[in-house]
Amino acid sequence: MPFDSNFLKENNAKFQWHPMAHPAEMQANPPKIICEAEGVTLTDVDGHKTLDSVGGLWNVNLGYSCEPVKKAIADQLATLPYYSAFRGTATAPAIELSHALKEWFAPDGLGRAFFTSGGSDSVESALRLARQYHKIRGDRDRTKFISLKKGYHGTHFGGASINGNANFRRNYEPLLPGCFQIASPYPYRNPFNETDPAKLAELVAASLEDEIGFQGADTIAAFIMEPVLGAGGVIPPHETLMPKVREICDRHGILLIADEVITAFGRTGAWSGSRLWGVQPDMMCTAKAITNGYYPFGAVMIHDKVAEVFESDRSSFGAIGHGYTYSAHPVGAAAALACLPEMVRLKVNENAAARGQELLDGLKALYQKHEVVGDVRGKGLMCALELVDDRASKKPIDKSRIGRVFETMYEAGVMVRISGPNMIFSPPLVITAEDVQTILQATDAGLAAA
Ligand SMILES: Cc1ncc(COP(=O)(O)O)c(C=O)c1O
């Protein structure tokens, strides 16, 4: 291996602050050092191998050995490593990708792309474009955003302000004014004490109506939601929720932004989460799997009806005063162009649905076996176990216990993501039935050690 493992261990977390971690804790308990990956398997600095049930970070959907994407990146670096997409210039891969994405997202009605460098950028861009849309139409008061508690929308100030988890907000307040959260479609814990997902969907929709009435519909720019909530603990809403939300937004002239940074490109078993629920959003935030995680890249997809408002504008309001140096980066665009046919060839949507069901069934069986499991949730290859110290009181599991679960699983050969009391499974969409069993066996061992 072309590195000095003693040096790496010696300096691990000393000079680098890690996202979503306390620097002192990282120094006390240094993170795993991942050195190589092949297929769906990671190798750490000691040569220990684990099956990556995290899928990088919900993004390496095609695994670590996707040669067409690696080649596209290398070829593009050789041809044109960078040029800007700001006014006046374009690049070949970005033009081709915009065309390919228009076709890809045609069933969602999304015909325009605004390229970004990742998920938080995509959310920020969508929020800004939503406000601008209303300004073009003369609805200048429509500036507010409504979102779901437990939702995760990245960490830019806009995204943090619509986030539904205090961990990402509290230390960074004050946040953007005019952002409001309603209850999450989370049957295990909700203020209505409602465990039936369909009834809960009704209550969440009623809360949205209520909040809109309270704020004044003509002050609200957009409602944003993940079709399946991911980082907040994998919460698949009842199938009626998103269509209801679509109807409410339409009735009040509010844009619906689908945050599909995780769910676009097959993870739920459908090519997009919106398509899974039969809804066309006004904008869709994508990133992550668009390049299989090999290059930082994202795209906000824009519905034809919204695009029409911008493109027919003849005032200064339609000019997009927003963008990033790396918007439409040609190397990222080339990577994405290589990903799309690979996803189709490997039918990752179908595999996500089939393997996801096996994983969910297996996790449900572990619920029967291990008292520490309070709740089991999943849709496609997004699954979670919520761990509790006590099933009756639902008291979240103690940190040290869940730490033991992680370490035991790691030793047993599976990397899992721990987020608060949740164990989150988001493996590459190319995993096999055998891989699912490996994940379940290691999870069984991990839970036994809790
Ligand atoms: C739904 C959702 N939106 C936005 C983001 C932010 O993406 P990024 O971390 O690439 O900025 C994430 C990241 O996990 C996400 O899951």
C-alpha cells in the first residue's frame, strides 16, 4: 500500500476536523482509516475488510469498481479538466448531460437542470430559485419555506434553516428567518401519538394546511420534503402523504421541492422518490449518486412549468444571480454521463427494491430477537433500526452501547452508519442477496453485543 500506516495512525484526526463529529472525541477515538475499496468491500489501514452497508454516504450506488465512470473522469481530465459555465461559456459534457437528464426525468416533468457541486448546494439553489420564481410572477411576499421535522437538507444556512433536527441548527443560530417545520410522518414518535401511518399522513397534511393558514399562503414560497426521509432516521411516509402535499401546494400556489439528494437514481426502488409516490415536484434536488460519489456534483431539476416562467420573463427578475465556480464542472458532468447508462444496465432500481425487501424482512426478524431494537423502518435500500434502552419507555439507547454495536459489526465484517440512536443501512444498489445475509448476520452479532 502506497502509504505509511504508522504516519496515518499517528496523525489521524489531529489536524483535520471531521464533519458531524466533535474534534475532541475524534482525537480520543480516531476514525477508521479506509485505504482501498473494491466492489462493495472496503479495506482499512490494517488490511481489515468490511462490506460497506453505508454505500460511502448514500452515494456509491454502483460500488467502488465502476470502470466506465472512472474512465470517463480520467478521459475528461485529459481533454478538458475545467471550464466555467458562467454566462458566455459551456462545455460538451454539461450540454450532453443536460440533454440526458431531461430524458431521464421526463416522467417527473423536469426538463431543465441547474448544476451544483453537491447536495447542500442543490438545496440552496432550489430555495433561491423558488423565491425568484415568485418574484418574477409579481408575488413578492412569497419568501417563506415550510419543511418537515426530522428532514435533512444539508448544512448551508438555507438548508440548516429548513432542517428538522436540532443537532444541525442549535450551534449555528440564528438561522434564516421565515422557515417553519411541521410534524414528521414518523409513526414511532410523533406529537399526535398516532401509530397508523395512513392516519398520521392525514394529520401531517392537516398540519401543513394549518401552518399555511397561519402564515398566509401568499407569504410562502415553497414546501420542501424528502420523499423518504433519510438522514433523520429513514422515515418512509405513507404513500398518501406526498400526493396530498402536492394537492395542498397546488391549491395555495406554493412550490413543492423534492429533496432527492438520496432518493434520486434508484435507491427507493423507483428511479426517483417522487415517481415512487406518483408526484411531479416543481423542483428536485439531486447529487450524490449522480456521479456514484466519485466526483462532487449535483443538479437541481426544474419542472417545465417553472422553467417556462423564467424563460418567458423579459424583465431583470428572470436573470439567475446564483451559481458556483464548479457548477456544471465538466469532469463531474462526464462522470454523471457515464453513470446513467450503468444504472440502467445494472437495473439498480429493481435490485434496490428486491434486496431492500430482503434486508427489511431480515431486520424485522432481528426485532423479534433483540429487545434493544425499538423500531424497524425501510424502503428500498434505505433501512434503519432505532435502538432503545427500554422498549416500553422508548428511551434512546445509551451512546456506549451503540458504540459496541458498531465495533462488533465492524469486526464481523460490515461497516454500518450510526446516527444518534439509529443504525442506518444504505448499501450500494448493486449488492447481492448473499451480501444482504452478510449484513444481517453482522447486525445480529452487533445487537447481541449491545
Ligand atoms: C436529503 C439530503 N439533502 C441534502 C443533503 C446534503 O448533501 P451534501 O452533503 O452533498 O451537501 C443530504 C446529504 O446527505 C441529504 O441526504
